Amino acid sequence: MPPCFVLLTDFGLADPYVGQLRGVLHQLAPGCGCIDLSHGVPHFRVETGALYLAASVPYLPFHAICLAVVDPGVGSQRAILCLRMGHRTFIAPDNGLLCLAAAQHGNGDARVWRLRPGVVSGNPSATFHARDIMAPAAAKLATGTPPEALGEEMPPAAMHSPVWTRPETTDSGLVARILHVDHFGNCILNIPSAADMPAHEMRHKGRRTPLVAVDHYAALPTGHVGLLCGSQGYWEIAANRDSAATLLDLHTGDSVTFPDVK
């Protein structure tokens, strides 16, 4: 069975960008299928794209080649990476987009290559590396080119790792970041669900909010806020039949502190 491409971007669907991306992949690797994971990552929110990717890895087809593009630094000196974990391969800019997936699913066997400039022929646009560099590189991988033919291997630890990739333990407690506020107003944190979270209080913008840990939304009284392990593999601040983000004035990128978790 040929590989399957998986696309994750912040392009939206109003412009021709997604169609052009898919067109290049079909031109260069016509036997491969293509899954649209999401094109609704909020513009430039690398942390949200990283969450979408990490949360989705277990559900991607074996031999998937994922093209992940949330790339506000396109055209700059930032590198383009190829990450291989088991039977799955990921191409993305080196801006943190791959860090959560590698941390959650690398299992010690993750390998990373930095794509060489000029890895594809032609004159790529400085503002659309996804179409002109990343998609042709993904097609090369799909048609049998090994990653080492596209770039130089580097340690996974050398990938760019922004501050939001992991929570920080401080004297004031555990400081976490909100990676994403979903459609329901649930605030997904950068704390993997495997972490112990005996939190009873959250602090944000000088406000203290009592929390109760539950295992599903309906366990909270309607309109009340709690802490639970959500379906995406991370802890989240949630409300029952209401938006925790609206109730607590929380936004993607915000820091929150759990004083009783140290």
C-alpha cells in the first residue's frame, strides 16, 4: 500500500493554498491518498498546531507522511525538518511544531533531518515553502527517497523548543500554558494526561479559581469549572455546558499557575 499524505495547516479554505498543496502532491506522487487533518489552526498559532499534531499521531495511518505547516517565519533562515517516528514521517518548519509530537510519541527512536537548501529544483516562492519545498520533499519520501538523501541528520533535542512545550515548576507552583481553546471553550494545557495533577486552585491575572478534578464534563455542576484529562491526551480546564475560556477570561498562549502542584 502506498503512503498516505496528511495535511495540517493554518491556511483555512477560502484561498487556493490548500488546493495548490494537494495539487503538487498529486502531480508528484499520484498514487498516494491525502487526509486533511485540519486547515483551521488559528493563524500563526504554532502551539495549537503542535497540539493538533501530537494529539493525532496515534490515529494516523501507518506510513503516513504528514505535512504540517504553521509557518509565520516562512522565507527566513528557519530550517525545515523531517521527523521520523516509527512508520510515520513528518515535515514541518523548525519552530516548535514537531516538539510535542516528538516528546509524546518519540519513544526514544525519533530521528530528525534538517532539509538542505536546494533539496528541490526550481525557484521556490519565499512566501510559500509548503507548496514549493515541503510538498515536493514529501512526495520524494513517498516515492522512495530516504530522508538522509534530503538533508543532514541532527539530534531531536536540537529542534527549536519554545517555552510552551512544557510546564515550568516554580516557587509559586506549576506554571502551564494554554495551547488551545477549542470550539466548546475548553482550555487545553501543555500538561500531558500522564502527569499527576493534584490541583485544587488556579491563578490567572490575579484571580484565584477553585478547581475540582473530574473525569468527564457532566461530573461538574452546570456552569462550574474543573480540571480533567481530555480526549486529546492533555489536561484541560473545562466547564459543564459552558465555556471555561469565557467564564475565566482565558486565551490561547495564556499562562496559568497551579500553586498546590510543585
